[in-house]
Amino acid sequence: MNEIARPDLVMADAGTVRQSPRTVTSWLWFGLPFAALLLAALFIFASDWLRAFNVGAPPVEKLTFERTVLARDGIHLRVRAGGSEAMTIAQVQVDEAFWKFRQDPPGELGRMATAWLHIPYPWVLGEKHEVKVLSKTGAAFEKEIEVAVATPRPDPNQLIPQALLGAFVGIVPVVIGLLFYPALRGMGRRGLDFVLALTVGLLVFLFIDTLHEAFEIAGRAAAAFQGHAMVLLGAAAAFLVLLAVGRRHGTLSGLALATYMALGIGLHNLGEGLAIGAAFAAGAAGLGTFLVLGFTLHNVTEGIGIAAPLVEVRPPLSKFAGLALLAGAPAIVGIWLGSMSYAPHWSALALAIGAGAILQVVVEVGAYLMRSASRTGAGWLTPSTIGGLVAGVCVMYATAMLVKV
């Protein structure tokens, strides 16, 4: 068989291939735009010709409060600068009174730089406090502490109760939902179609709710992170990556579909745990029995959705345990991280990835439902599937009312 000659390769010695001058020239032309960009940047910095546009207005300054820690020695704030130029923090007010503070690290804050402000203020348990940070140019940035409570420290006395809370919010409801598996196996074809459509309805509401939470939290992040764009890109990337990985061996069904569903719900519970841990650590919400029961009831439906693709298979009990941990255990990790170290952009990104994973599962479950209907020669858009879809959305909406504070 004759080999096809390539113009960009030439033979040197036996077994050696070297690039032709034409290929080297192509790489040089490819680097030309980057060289031009570098020269333009050097010109801007060296000539300082933008000074002609300076009309004496102060630089744009922005400051985002990312973390609030209340300890015995006072109030500690982690802030992030986001203005057009470096800024200097000059004064700090707490409840309309000026207080001494220590900045770590000291000095100017460049764009996207972070620092801790340590304020020795004797805060009062359960009271509301207002902190105002003033820059050297006089710009003021306010932070409101709605209910002052001590921020938990990483010690076993706190981690164990938080793990128990995460288990009741994440693992326990999924296990309860999986207990519906024997009942689901006793359903007929129409009953199974109803449950699969119910699962799609549950996931559609969960996707919308997760995306809404991600946008809300992203609004509290520094403007430079471009919160809304970050959420959309994170969700799209998670969706495409999981779709490509999941379908590398064909369409999903059975245990594989249930596993991806548990993964998507687990990523959602991670972001939800981050928000719960941060809210309680900051004193933004109170924890009561009714609220915990509301989370449990709301998440039981997630376990039902995981069990639905398993109806036509008989996985061992260990697989059910693994699915429950994959879907629910991330809530524990999220509560730990949220209560100890929290940043709004990371929480928003976690929820965005969860939303993308959930959307991938919606596509896969919908495709599985249509394949199941085609095997019987019937259409998938039947009264049972429409009823299941509507019922799934309604159930999630009703149970979500119990956990909104």
C-alpha cells in the first residue's frame, strides 16, 4: 500500500521525520497576534497616555464582605476588593461609633485581593449590629449582622451535631425514599411510566430551584466573579461533561442511571449544605424541629426518584447503601464547610454544578421513559406520564414550602 505524502513532513534519516519549513512558518504566523498584543500592553503601561482622560474623579471602589466571624475578642470580617484601582481601608464604624481595627495583611488592597479586618468590638448575643467600612477616598461599605451569635469553631463537639443534621437532611430522607422500591416493582407498565414521569417532574423543579438559589447567592459575591455568568457556565459545563461521560458506552439505564441521579442530587445537597451551614453560623436563621422535618420530607422525593430506574433490575442491598451515601452524604460535608469556611462564589458554583448534573439526569430519565414506551409500541405522552410529571412538580413545590425561611 502506498503511503500518502504530507507536505508538512519530510524524511531525514531512516525512521526520522522532521517538520518542513512550511510548518515552522505557520507556527510563526500563529504567534504574531500574541506578539502584537504584548506590544500593545507594554505601550499602555510605559507611555501612561491614559492620564489624559483623568478628570480628577476618584477611582471606582468596591468591597465585598465574604465571611463574618464573631468570637470572644470581637468581630472578624473577610473582605475582597473589586474596584478599578487599589484601595486603602481608613476607618471602621460599628453601630455608628468609630473603632480601632487591625488589617491582615496590612496595606493597600489590590483588585480581587482579600484581607481580614479584626475589630475588638464587644458584640451582644442575639443583638443586631451594623458595621461600616470607610476607604481613604470616603467611600462607605456596610455589613449588617442580623443576629449576633458566636461562630462555631472546628471541634468535635460541633462537628458531630452538624454531621447528625446533615444525615437527617441528606441521607435519612433518601433512604426512606428508597424504601418505596418494593412497592414500585409491583406496579404495572402504566404505573412505572407514572413513576418515571414523576421523577422527571421532581428533577425539573429541583433544577429550577437549585439554579434560583445559585443566582441568589452569586449576587452576594464580588462583581469581578461575574456571578450569573459563572453560574450558567458552571451548570452548562457540568451538564456537558456528565452527558459525555455517561454516554461513552451508550445510553443510561438501570443502575447506571440511578447512580448518575444520585450523583446529581448529591451535588445539589452539597451546595444546599453549604448554604445551611453558612446561614446558621452567621445567625441568619434559627434551627427548629419543624424545619428539620421539612427538609426530611422534601428530600424523601429524591430517594423515590433514585429508586425508579431500578424497578427492572435487582441490585444487591450494598448498591442501595452506596446510592444513599452518594446522594445524601455531601450534605454533611457542605454543612461542615459552610459553617467553618464560606465564600459566596464557591457556594454558588457548587449549586451551579449541581444544577447541571440534575439537568443531565432529566435528559437521561426522559430518554429512558421514551425508550420504555417505544418497546411497547405506545407513545410516551400519555395521561399517566403527564399526570406523573405534574404530580412531581406539585409535590416538590408543596414540600419546598416547608423549608423556605
